[in-house]
Amino acid sequence: MIVQYISDNLGNHTAVIIPIEEWEKLTTKYSELSDLDDYVVPNWHKDIVLKRLESLINNPADLISAETLFDELEKDLK
């Protein structure tokens, strides 16, 4: 199984991505995993997203392209 890890800015793994075919095999074998589809996003997650959206609406000039972001990150790594 090919597994991809998502890490935070400190290098700590925060999530795992597995191919959908593997997920389907796992949920077939372990039916309790399918209950994860009913997972509800916690309110504190929603609050963070809403604050970020509000900031974007109020300060659209602060928005930068992904290309610019990656360029800035690369500069910081050098």
C-alpha cells in the first residue's frame, strides 16, 4: 500500500492519505470504518475557516496566488 503523509510546519505527521481502492477494501473488510463517513466537523474547525473567510472578504488585497506563495516559501528555505 502506498501511503502519503501530510505534515505540519514542524514536520509532525498530521494526516495520512491512502489510495481509494485500499480504503474501499478496508471498509469492506472492516464495516465499522464506514461510520467515519458520518464524521462531523467540530465547531472549532468551522470557526477557524469562517474567520479566515471573513479576513479574505475584508482584505482581498492580502490574497496572493499559489505561485507567489510557493516562491516565497522557497526563498525562506534558502
